[in-house]
Amino acid sequence: MQFTSFDDGTELARWLAKDVAGELSSAISKRDCATLAVSGGNTPVRFFRELSAIDIDWSKVSVTLADERFVPPDSGRSNQRLVTLELLQNKAAKAQFLPLYATDDIDASVTEAEKMLAEHLPIDVIVLGMGTDGHTASLFPGSEGLREAADPKGKRLLMAVDAPGVAEPRITMTLPVIAGARTQYLHIEGADKREVFETVQEAGDPGQAPIGFVLEYCPDLKVVWAR
């Protein structure tokens, strides 16, 4: 695991965007295409904006989501909407987007999105976030289906999940998809999240919080943190 710290989120966003762009360009040069999976929330917005302005061959990049709230794409809570507005702009407007929300039936959406995702595996680059409860993607503590979604030998690519205290159902990538990505990043900001990360890391027990499964099964994880 590689841990890199930054004085502020702007510095982190610039570094992360440059590093991710380099990984995508490398994938394009080797395979003539690249797949990027990103997370939602407020934390990655600066990173999205920085990445969108970098000049790579975006026409050969497919962008998808590590997880999605099961809400229509025009909802203010939609990760698809966030990525469309903040990442798929500027030079990155040429990228193809692979949505997880396909219909208003969550099981049908999962089935359709799994077929789509299977054609783009392994993912070249995935950028995860983490909540103060230790969740990542939509792998939440105490969520129904967590055991199956976090099974490193599981066969599912995506799963519908419900979690205590979460407003709507989610669709999440499973641990095998995350761990199978060629390059994995964890982007966290703030002292509270660093404390959670270090607590889980020191415990060495992947069952303590969902992020622990990522730490266990992604040994080359690149962690970036800003104060």
C-alpha cells in the first residue's frame, strides 16, 4: 500500500488527476481503451474538475461508477448526474459513460449493468472514497448482502444493497471487481476519515468495517489524503 498526504484538497486533486490520467493513457497505449470507475459525494468534485481538463484520448475512455444511489439520473442525489456535471465536461466530454441505473426496477438495472460491466473488465482505474463509518462504494456496515458483496471469491459483479440509515437502495460494485482493478485509489480528506482509516488498518480485521476488505484484498492500493 502507498500512502500520500497533502496539505489541502486542491493539491491532492491536482496530483490525483495527473496520476489517474497517466494510468488511463498507459492503458490506452497498451490496449487501445481504458475504463475508469469513480465514486460520488462531495469529496471527489475538485478531482473531477482537474481530471476533466487533462488532454488524453478521452474518446477511448469508458467511465462508470463504483456505486449508485437508486434514484433517477436527474435527481440531485444521483452519482450519474454528479459525474455528468463535474467530470464529463471539457476534454473529458468525449468519454463514454456506463450507467448503473438502467430502469426503475433495481433488480433489472443490476442485471443489465452487470452485462455491460462484464465487457469492460478488468477495470483499469478505480477511485474509491470512504465514509466516517468505514463504508466504501456502497458496502456499508450492517447492510443486507454485505457478506456476499464482500466475498473475495464471489461471482457477482454488482449487487443491490440496503443499509441502515441510508435513504435509498444502492447498487454497488462487489469486492472482486474492486480488487480486480488494475490500479486502485482511495481518496479521503479530513482528520476524522484518517482516524477511521488508521483504526481499521491497525486492527488488521477486514470485518471491522467494509474498508477493511479493500485494505486486505488490494495490497497495491494507493491512498491519498488531505488535511
